[in-house]
Amino acid sequence: MYIIEVLLVLAIITLILCIIAMFIVINYNTIIDTLYKVNVSENKITEILKNKEDLLSRAINIIERQLKIDTKRFDEFKKINSNNLKNNEKDIILCNTFYEVKRITEDYNELNDVKSYSGIIKDIEECDCLLGGIKNMNNKYVAIYNSFLKSFPKNFISKIKRFKSKSLYETNVKKEIEATI
């Protein structure tokens, strides 16, 4: 009879340990899944910013070639690759540059006659639209991920695995630029 009681207690302890282990694994997988979504959206932002940078470079070349001017307005943009910038900082520079490109386009109507130039401007606007959606998605997953790092029991798992909180991506870059002008 004593052996049966010991086996029953061991079975209950094993069951409890299995439930705890499953609970930990499920919570860990939830954190990892959300972190994966954050990383994917950050990579997509990087890709879109690189595309926007390439398009702006082409637009600036057309401006300089068509208007036969060397614009000093784009010096910050031309140094963008030499600096080790985060996506947020790069986005601000690219938005400022695009604002300048649009101002020059308004001042010099002959740029609109260049078909490739108008196509580039449309592509940049599409990049901005896509970028806005990806930033919002990124911020959603970053907020969820950061809340996991603060809530029980995921906070214990995140401390053990040394997960660090992520910062939200600024989505109101254009408003800041317009406010400074």
C-alpha cells in the first residue's frame, strides 16, 4: 500500500512538472513568435528605406542633370551611407530629402516633362505609403513584445533569456518635418 501512495505522489509531481514545462514552452514560443514578427517588420523597413534611398538618388541625379545645378540641399542625403544610422534617423533624412525634391519639382515644372522622373516620384510616394503601414505593424508587435517582458510569467522567461525591450518606430516623421519648416 505504501508503494502505491509513493507512486501516486510521484505521478502527481511529474504531472505538475509537465504542466509547468508546457506552460513555460508555450510562453517562450509566444515571445519568440512576436520577436520574429518584430524582426521581419524591421527588416522590411530597412528594405523599403534602401529602396527609397535609391529612388531619391535617381531623382537627385535627374534634378542636377536637367537643371544643370549642383544642389547643396542634398549634402546630408549624400552622406547617408557614410554614417552608421538607425532606421529612424535614416527615415528622417529621407523624408527631409523628399520634401526638398518635391519643393524643387514645384519650382521647376520642366522636371515633370521627364517621364522617368515622374515615375520615380510616384514610386517614392508608394514607398512612403508602404512604410507607414509597416511602421504601424512594427509598433503593434513591439508594444506586444515589450508588454510580454513586463508581465508574469513571460518576464521570468525574458530575464533568463536576456531579452531586451525594443523601441517604437516613429510614425509621425512627416509631421515633425512640417512643423520645423
